[in-house]
Amino acid sequence: KQKTAYEIMPSLVGSEMCKETEFIVTHESNLNKVKKIAISSTEKVLSRYMNKPKEPYIRVYFQSNGMGIHTRYVCPAEKREEIASEITQEIFAKISSSKEVNFAYQHQDVLLRKK
């Protein structure tokens, strides 16, 4: 059986680490709304795992198919994947119900023009 990092170094239990959740929205999306969704979703999930979580922050980058949104936060190291998954689900639910924000995905539109 392969040992986990926590079995090899028990001192890691209870430690915190920086983690990032990323997604891409369309260029037409309301960027202020996107940032509010990312921050509020992250804070909501972190509050279930930590008494006083550090404030998450957002970085925004141009992508060829939209705006790359990177939400960075500090979380308990041993729960990082679980927390990242919950944050992703929370963001997905909020964006899916928003009329101002749309996920970007690679696709191709075909325009038919009369000659």
C-alpha cells in the first residue's frame, strides 16, 4: 500500500496551503459579477472548514476563448482537494443560474451567407 504524505509526515496534518480554482468565462460576461461569484463561493465553502479563513483573491487573465478566472485561497492541506471540488460546484451552480455570466468553451459557429 502506498503511504500518503500525512502518514509519512504527520506534522503536515493541520497545516495550511495555498490552492487555486480556475475557470473560463466568455469575454462578454459581467466581470464584476464573475469576481463576486468566485469570492462568495470560495468564502462560503472555506467557512465550513475554517474558523477564520484568510480572504481569497482573484486573478484575471486573457485567454483565446474567454477570460481566465483564478481564485486563490488558503485552506487546510489535508482537505484541499475536497474543498476545491466544493468550490468548483458552488461556482458552477451560481454561474449556471446567472444571466450575466457564461462559461467559455471551445466551439465553432458556422455562418451561412448568401452570395
